[in-house]
Amino acid sequence: MKKIFTVAIMLFLLSCSIVFSEEVRKAAVAGAFYPIDKDQLAKKVDQFLSNAGKPVIKGDIVAIVVPHAGYDYSGQVAAYAFKEIKNKKFKKIIIISPSHYAGFDGISVYNKGFFETPLGLVKIDEALADRIMQKSSRFLFYPAAHEREHAIEVELPFLQRIYEDFTIVPITMGRPILDDVQILLSSLYDVMDKETLLIMSVDLSHYYTYEEAVEMDTRAISAIKDLDAELLLHQLKAGNVELDAPIAVLATMMLADKFNATGEILKYANSGDVSGDKTRVVGYSSIVMYVPEGSSARGDRKEKGDMTMKDEYLNKKEKQKLLEIAKASIREAVMGKAQAFPEVTEARLKENCGAFVTIKKHGQLRGCIGYIMAVKPLSETVKDVARSAAIGDPRFAPMTEDELKDMEIEVSALTPLKRISDAKEIEVGKHGLYMKRGFYSGLLLPQVATEYGWDRETFLQHTCAKAGLPTDAWKDPSTEIYTFSADVFGEEKPK
């Protein structure tokens, strides 16, 4: 009996050593943002959840947006979203937050060990973290981004009170670049399934008066609810809204849109509603993105390889209108005189879509600029990039009025980027290529390979060169290769 007891003790100690030999990120804000005492914390979270009432969302939840201030200020707001997921039984939870204390380039993924709160340890889903990190060189593990960061930690006690068995992937955003929207979108889309939830830990406007904050936050949460990424991006650029980790929020909205989701605002408040001080407040919201019952379920989404441009993506009338928009935009940019643009009534032209406009003169390239990401309606994208192709392509001097009579315009409407792991997936004549390694990137449209008669390897080599990389860089595992399709059409040189 003594021997059995001794063996049991040894096994217990061994199991403890296994846990504690792995990296544990200690609670950094217990006792400050939320109670340090286990029982008090559990009681406080349970009370928040009870106050949130009954769940109201009927459907398949993709993501939630919750605040991350001290519990006394934003805990009750956050509870509304956590109450909605209580009975959904998610096993894997990706939590994305801003970085409040460390500045760095890239997106930091905590990929090993555990996070600790007074309620216990939460295990990192190392396999899922590694899958995400393999998608782009922008992903890295930067420990300083997580050591003091509260925005992920404060969400964990809610999860610990509603779930018994779950894992997390903490992600902290560094200094954002616009390309990170597409990188996050593509990476998250590849790993999301019905057992996986995305949590955006986000506060809204900071330190405006109560009235100003409500006005700004209403604009922001309205755009998020409608999953209107283009509108939110415009508002951010104009300074009309503020929110933490805007790049990640844009990616989350676009991800939810891919799942045919809708948004629902559950609760909005700001610190002035709690403290009574309405001179300098911070805004908080709970938002759920979900696929309503009866709609296409998340598990029924298309496979990544199915997202190709259909031959009839744009009809003849739509193509002609885009060419007229491009032509008017170029003339306006070159002549400095306002032009008449055709009215856009076609639904297809109002959909967000990436596009390039190519200008040629006597058959030779004169300018080519485009948006890879679908961040604006197609008609507006064509208008913007046509102007840039005429006067903003750094390879050429701005076009002159004398050149307008000789210009030939070509528009390429793009599908979303798809990362590939095998160059054999590339179909010359159908696919364009986007190559990226570190800070170097380059893109060639599908028609380029056809025009020059390139085979697959030559196409890869020229795309490497366009990115400023060695011509054999496509063979390097650290080089990211993406394909896309395009609906390409043009206007011939005027007679």
C-alpha cells in the first residue's frame, strides 16, 4: 500500500512538473483591472453574466467584439457578448488585442504554454498558433508584447466561468500596416471552423467629452454592425472614429462577411456612465457577428480553392461603365478639370473588389496601379487607381494632355488572394501572382504571363524580380506565394 501511495505521489509531482516546466504567462493586472481573490473574481463575473439577461442571438456566432478596461468600467458591457456564447461550446478561441505597452513591427502570436488568472491556467493551442504563424512572415512571437498587456488577460475570467475545456491563441497587434488586413483575413479564414471563436478585444474613443464620444462611437459601431469595412476605413482615415486595433477589426469584419454573417450591437456605454465624470470618457461596446438561423452555415462555406473569378463576373454593360469611369478619372487627373462620371446603379459595381488599371501608349506600358485588397466598391477602386496610374506610378512621369489621345485602358477586377504551398497549383493564363518575403513584395497580373509567352517557372522568376528578390526566391520556404484570378477587359485606342 505504501509503495502504491509513493508511486501516486511521484506521478502527481511529475504531472505538476510537466505543467510548470512549460511557460506560464503570469497574471499581470489581477488586483488592478479585476479582483485578485479567486472567489471574489468568480462572484463578480457571475454577477455580470446574470445581469446581462437571456441570450438573444439565434444563429452561428463567428466573432465577438468586447471591451478591455477595468471590470468596474467595462465588465458589465463585455458580459453581454460572453453571455451569448455561453451555450455555444467553443473549444478554440483566438483573442486579438492592441499592444498598449510595447511597440513593434508585425503581429505577435503567443504560441506556447499557458496564461494564468486567479481562476487557474488557460492552455495555449500551440498547434493552432503555429498554423496561423506559418501563413506570413508578419507573424512572430514578441514576448514584450504580452508580458504586461491587459487586453487579452481581462477576457479570460469570463471564458473560465462559462467553459470548462477550451484553449486560446493570444494575438497582439504591433505597428499596423494596411497589408495586415489581408494577411489576418486570409490566415483566420484558413483556420476558422465551428469549434473556433474569434474575440476582438477593443475599446472605442478615448478621452473626449461624453457627447463627442457617443457621436464618434455610434459611427464606429454602426459600421461594424453592418460589416462595412470600406466605410469604417474611410471614417478612420478621416478621424471621425477611434478604436483599438483598427486593422484587426477591419479583418474581422471582412472575415465575418465571408461567412455571410450579420452584426448585432448588444450593449454600448462609456466610462462616464459609471464614474459620472463626463469630461473625458472611454467608449465600450459588445457586438456579435453571427450567421442567422436559416442562412448558410459556417461549415458550409466554400473551400478556399473555390473562390475564383467567374467568366461572367462582369457583363458587357458593367465593363463599359468601369472603362468610362477609368477614362474620366484619368482625364480629370491629367487636365485638372472636373469630369462627368457615369452614375453607378449596378449592384456588382458597388461590391468591394480589388482592381488594377493599366494604361498603355502605342502598346507600351505607361502606368499600372491597383488595390490588391477588396476595401472599396469596385467602381470607386477603379476611379482611384486609374488616377494613380496616370499621375502616380513612380516608374513614369505624370501623363500629359497630349498623351490622352493615344492611351489604351485595361481594367483587371481581382478575386481574393489565395496562398499556395506548391507552385504546381499555378495555372498560367488564369492566375496572377503576388510574392512576398519580409518587406519585399511584388505582383504580376495574369495577362502578363500570357502576353510574354512565359511558362510557370519564368512567371515565378519575373514575379520574384518584381518584388526585388532573387529570381529563385520562390523556392525559399520563407517566401509567400499567392495566386488570384482576374476579369480583364480593355478599351482600344481611339480611332
